[in-house]
Amino acid sequence: MLIDCPDCNARVDGEVVGSVEFVNDPDEVDEPRRRLSLLRCPVCGNPLVALDVLSTVSESGEFWLSAERIWPPCTMLSPSIPAKIRDSLEEADKCIRSGAFTAAVAMTGRALEAMCRHFGTKSDVLAGGLKELLDREIIDKRLFQWGDELRINRNLAAHATGERFHGWHAGSLFTFALAICNYVFVLNEQFAEFLEHKDDVNKLMKQLVESLRGRKAKRTVVRGNPKRLWTLGHPSRRTQFRYEGSVADGCMLLQVGNPKIEASFFQAALMTFSGREVRGGFKEDDPPRDSFGEWIKNNSRSINGRCLTPRHASFIAAILCHETGVTSRLDGASTGVRALLVAAGEQEDIRPFFA
Ligand SMILES: [Zn+2]
């Protein structure tokens, strides 16, 4: 069973020591069968516990969705982010995973409040706190703008305004909050570390030259070998396409206009849909609400720097499924067969959920 081993920091084929199959609520007709397995990492020998869900049963056998590692627990947030802020972000993430989007927005706002408190801002309200962080140059103008947007939405979410938040909305705001925290705590710390060691110029320069050389060589190889993939969906409706690059380095679709998909846009998509099942929504004009296609359409200009359509979303989804822990399945329950993505935040964080 494929699973991410935190000690090896790699995806491994875990040896199944034992499994128990069960359903959460036996009275519920549509309740999926789940399987809890104790695994042993074939590399380091450490124990791992995985949970996976039965997706479909056909003549060719049972199809189980990729297993989620539930022990040791997955961590997504950097330990450099102070615990009180991390707690709120983790809570917001949990809300998004369980579809409580309004609560997620409120918790995301709470993370910002915790950040203001961490820096001891004097103002009692978030607006004043953020302004103070800007004045003290802890955040810059752009982060202030993101923070202020979060503040406005958090006010709508926390009070009985009747405002309803959708998944992409909560996910986007969460992505912005995480970006602010990563900028303020993680990157600053890394930069301070860099400054501390910069005297060792020769060593650093050598490492830098080596890493650049490695990257250049890798890119050249990728460029020379476009990858060929099929889009997701029903076999009768899939099309083949070609692309260069990777999720990690960013991609270029080899088609009219050669649209580029930045690595940061892939990351934002993975973070937004982490642990959730989302409808493909690849229809050009009118993607369904809360679908992957709608998210690509609404967020590509701001995050990717160029507008992409739901049609591009079908290629992006296929690339994510090919290169990361994201999986897809066909949903035959509706009249048309459509693709569903089971998104994974990071390769070691695969949490399939049913919509
Ligand atoms: Zn291992």
C-alpha cells in the first residue's frame, strides 16, 4: 500500500501487517467501506497507520482511494510559526476539510489576531493591529492588503451577517493567511540564518553554483522531453495533451498560446483543495460552483499572473494526478460522467474525503 513515510521523507510501498474493514454507520445505505491498516515502512521499518476508503466495485475488482496516513499525524505548517497562530490555522484547515467554510474564515481571521498579539500591537481591533504591523515593517504593503481583505471577511464570518462562504473563498483566504505567516515567520527566519552564515562565502557560493548547475541540467532534460498525458474523465471523452516542466518547477502546456502554469499556482491549488473531493467542472463557459474549474477561472489572474479557463483546469488536474498525490474518480451518479479530484495537500498528506 502506497503511503508517505515521515522518517524516510518519501512515498513508500508499506508492507501491510494487518487490516480491519468497517463502515462508520451501518444503517446508512451509501456509507462507504473504510479500511484501517497497520503498515511497516519497507525502508526504515517504522510502523505507520493508514486509512483508505472504497471508491468503486466493478468486475475488475475493488478500487480503493489513496490511503491517508493517520499516524504519525501529518503536519503541514512550519514549526517556525508560533504555536498560538498555528493552532488557529490548523483549526481553520480542519474546518475547510469538513466543509465548515464560514467557521474556517473566522478561524483564519483568528490566526491574524494571534499574529498581532504575538508582536504585541497596541490596538484592540484587528484593523489597527495590521496597520501597526505595516508601520513597523513586519509586513509590507501587499501583505497588509491581503490581511485587510482577510479582516473584512473574518468580520462577515464571525458576526450573524447571513454571509455564506464557499470552499474556494475560505480556501483562498486560508492560502493568503498562510502566505503571510510563512513570509513573517518562516522566510524571515531563513533569511536571518542566511545572514548569520554568510561569512562563509566560499562554501555558500560553491553550494549555490552546484545547485544552479543541477537545476539547469534538470530543466534542459525536461525541456527536451515533453510529457504526454490524457485528461481525466470518461475514456470516450478524454483527450491527449503535451506539457513541459513539472508541478515543482512550473509547467508550459504545449498548445495554442503555450499557457504557463507557475509552481506557486500548483501549490495554491494543492493547499486550497487539500483533503477535499472537488468536482472537476471543466466546462468552458459555465463551470459549476465550488468546482476546480471555477477556482482556476477565478484565481489564475491573481496567483498565476495570467487568466486560465476551466478547460485549462482539466489539463492542470491531469498533471496534478500524474505528479502528486492527487487522485481522481468518475462520478457516475449524475446523468453525465464527471471527474472528481481527491486533492492532497502535500505528498505526505493524503486525505481522501467524500463529497
Ligand atoms: Zn520509512
